[in-house]
Amino acid sequence: MLIPTEWQYEWMEAFLHVLGREELIFSDYETNSGKKEYSRVGGCYYTCKMAVLEALERESKQAGVIVLREAYNGYVPLGVFNVRENVRNAMEQAPLEFEDMKTALSYISTKLELPMEKFVKQSDLMKELLNSRQTTLDSFFK
């Protein structure tokens, strides 16, 4: 999900019933001021970030980015190249546009098994963005 903000990035990955009945969510994020330490979720965080930044650079755009990923029973870890190539492919697709973040998340929730509320609860950036008041152009002229 690309968000019309300055650069900020969050990677979230849910493991759903991979080994049993568990529902684990791993996440990490950075703001426009950068990341201070190595990501606690490792290589997938960086390979996904690289694929997104390649696409944004190609289009000469800046955006905030939130990536949600799920792994299900039978999941076989194929390496970070798999994540990178899937994200590159996603970034080449025609974008869908939504009026606001809540509408976008509602649409995304139809593509995921885990309820969106669980991702939001684990998230740092989504919670902040959902709780912030959207600024309008008119507010700069008052």
C-alpha cells in the first residue's frame, strides 16, 4: 500500500497455522529520519524495501509504504529473492486508488485471512496514520 506521505516504511508478515494453530505477526518500520538499527525481521524487510524503492525511483515519486504478507500451512521459505520478485511484480501492476486509508484497508482485508484489526494492532505506522487527521490543502491558506 502506497500512502501519499513522505517516505516511511513498514513490513508486516503473519505466519498463520504454519506449524499448528499459531498466528504470529512480525513487523518492523522506519520513518523518514531513517532506521537506527538492523531490522528485527531481517532480510525480507530490506529486500522488499529495495523492490519498492526501485519502482518509486523509476516513477520519480515519493510515498509512504506499508507491506502486509501472510504465510500459511505448507509454507516453504524460499529465500528473500522470492519476496523481492513478488514485490517487484506487484509494483508493476496498475494501481488501485482509494479515498482514504480505511477504505484501502477494507479492500486489502478481502485478500487476507488474518483480520485487518490484528495487523493494525501490531503496527506502528498504520495506527499512527489511522489516528491522524487528514490535512486538506485549504488548511494551509487559513
